[in-house]
Amino acid sequence: MATTQHYVWAAGHFILLVCSLRFFLAKVLFRAVSAWWYKASFTGALVSYAIVCQKSLGAPQLNAAWVQRALLDENVQYFILAFFWWSSRPVTLALVPYAIFSLFHALTFTRTTLLPQFLPPGPPPQAGAAPTPHPLAKKLQVWVKTNYDNAMRAVAYAELATLIRVVLGALTFRNAFITPLIYAYFLRFRWFQSKFTRDAVGAVHTRILAFVTSPGKPPVLGQVYGQITGLVSRWSSPAPAGANGAAPGAGARRQ
């Protein structure tokens, strides 16, 4: 049976999903939209991630070991990032990964908790077996399972696009200069913790490298790009202690 905490966790995801969709719709239609929808979206994220962080880490402790373990937890990283976005000037792309996560959580919560209250499962196929899920619940389960990997790939590319957006935003004074630094540090953790992020970075790198080294391009393009990738590689290594091997999509994103 779902607990009150579980309902609050789900409410955070529904708030995030509904408010972000309202915000996205206005942006796509080139209509003015209040920043309230943006902040409400990240408020929902903060609620959901706070619950998951508390469940996985327990009450905060004033010691270095607990702080290190917390900072290496990807749910804590997304919680901290959500607070940063909540307290900063709106960046529409920043909402995309959170909205995708919440879509899958909302569908899963609907299937496992809400639907059984209104659409009871069918009789078990045989004595002693579990009841047969309602057809709608089964369709939701299949859809989530089928589309999960593609959605996580979309998240990885959205996060890379967000980095480009905040770098350009810093150069054009649309966001603080510290924003790309903070976000790059976040992506450094994602690189070590998520196969989807590594695949996205690899694919983008391959395309850029093919472009700058293609016939007819000035050799200096390849040289500059090589220097940039070398700097990034040195900055991102070694891996943060304990960051390798973290399961992608854990905690708040797959509960």
C-alpha cells in the first residue's frame, strides 16, 4: 500500500510535469509566460528529490563521510541542480530532463497505484498466481519499458544542449558566468555515472571531429578542437572517488 510519503513524491512529479508542459507550450507558441510556472516546476522536482534523497541517505549528518556519499549520489546532484535552476533566471532547456523523468514516474505511479483503485485487475490466470493487470495498466507498462532507453538518450542530449545554451547565455549576459561552470561540473559526474551521457558525448564528438577534419576545412579547426578536447579530458579525469559504476536512472528517476 502506498504511503503518504509516496503520494507526496508522486505529487511533486505531477506538479513538475503539468507546470513544465504549460511552460513549454507557451514557449513553443511564442507566447508570454510567467516565470511562476518555471519555478513551480522545479518546486515539484525539489519535493520529489528531497524525499528520495532522505530515503536513500537518511537524516543529514555533519561528517565528511556522509557529505561525500551524498555528493556522489545522483539524486542529490539532481536535487542541488534543481535548486540552482529554481533560484536562477529561467533556462527552458533545463526543464527538459526533469520533465522526461517525471513523465515516466507519473505513468508508473498511475499504473501501480492509481489505476488499481478505479480499474481492478482481472482474476489470476491460475490458482495462486498474481491477478491479471488491467489492459490499460499493461499498455502503460509496455510503453514505459519500450521507451525508457530512448527517453534517457533524449535526456543526455538535452543536458548537452543545455550546456551549450548556458555557455552562449554567459557570453550574451543572459545568465550568470558561473552557470556554465556549475553545469559543466554536474555533467562531469553524469559522464562517470551514466552510459547514456557517455554515448551522447561520444556521438557529438564524432560528428564534430568529422566536420573539422573534413576535406576543405582549415587545418587550424582540427588543431583547436584537439586542444579543447585535450583540456576537457584532463579536467574531467580522474573519476571522482566512488562515482564509477553508479547505476544510471537510480532513485528518484526510476522509483
